[in-house]
Amino acid sequence: MVADRTLLCLFGGSFDPVHLGHIAMMRYLLHVHDALELIIIPAAQSPLKQTSTSFQNRLSMLELALESLPHTRIDTREGTRPSPSYTIDTLQEYRQEYPQQRLAWVMGDDAIEHLPHWKSWSLFPNLVHALILKRSGINTPLPGFQQAQSISELLQKDAGLFLELSNPFFDCASSTLRAWLAARDPRARAFLPDAVYTYMQDHHLYQGVSHPL
């Protein structure tokens, strides 16, 4: 049996903007298992999304939002990578940099249906495990991965397992927040960390223009 070790969880996304739903997810993941470290990877430009805000502004808001979150760090590698940014490139780099480490890729179950459009997604099970945050309440198989029942199982195998986790936090979409902020809808304020909201106001972000997801 392989000795217990830290599970590095790779949580990527546009974070445009980062909001309290993201923070709740991160806190939940950190409480799932003691041997877990969370790495937040903001995308420079997702091939499947139109990221409306500069990488530096999104990074600055992330840094403000995560100041008090332990066992969490931000990886900025995608900000220096030529556009477009592909998840497979990041996963392959991590596997090369941490050949003996257990790695898990974090995603919501609503993203599974889009996997066929991701570059080289069939290679993911060879590189990492997957942590699926359930949103729909429907059991959705993850192609190429075998289902696990606990974090401990992920720590005993190099890659290729997926674990479903419940979603006890409130749901909040960045696209909805951008639309609310552009319309100066007061509902947006309740979903944003104080420091992030202040940064938006100081830098005049999301004002007057609603961008697509």
C-alpha cells in the first residue's frame, strides 16, 4: 500500500469575477480531507469562453479574495502562456513537475457534457484524478475515469479515479454577476467579497457592458 500523502487539487477557471460561490467551494474542498492542498489556476483565455477582464485584474481580485484561505495558492502559469489556454497543457506540466504526487482536477458536473470539446480530454485520466462537485443532482459518468468512494482511494492510486462530492454551497454564476454589475443591480453586492467589490469600484470594472459567459 502506498503511504498517505498530500492530494494537490487543481481548480482552474476564468474567475471573471471571483465570487463568494467560488470561495465556498474552496472552503468545502479544504474540509473534505486533511491531506489536501488547493491550487487555483486562473485561465489567461479559455478557448470556450470569452474572458472579458484582463488576466492581471482577475488575478488581483483572486489574491484579495484568498488572503485568509489556508492551504491555498494561486498558480499564474496560464497568464504567461500564449493564447488560447488549454487545460491539458497545464495538467501535463503538473505531471512532469510532480511525478510522484497525487493530483486531482476539480470541476462541476455541469461541465462534463462539454468535455468532448476540450483539447485532448481523453488523456486526462492518465494524468490526474477528478473531483466532481455535483450541481445537477444527476449521476453523470465521467468518461475514462473509474468511480471512487473516498479521498483515501485517490491517495492510493496515481490517476484515473473520479470522486463525486456534494454541493452544499449556494450557486452563483460569474456571467450573472457580470450582467448585474453592468446594470448596477444591487443584488450583485451580496455575492462578492468586500475587498473584491472595492477593487472593482476602484478600477471601474464591469460597468456599463455585459459580457457573455
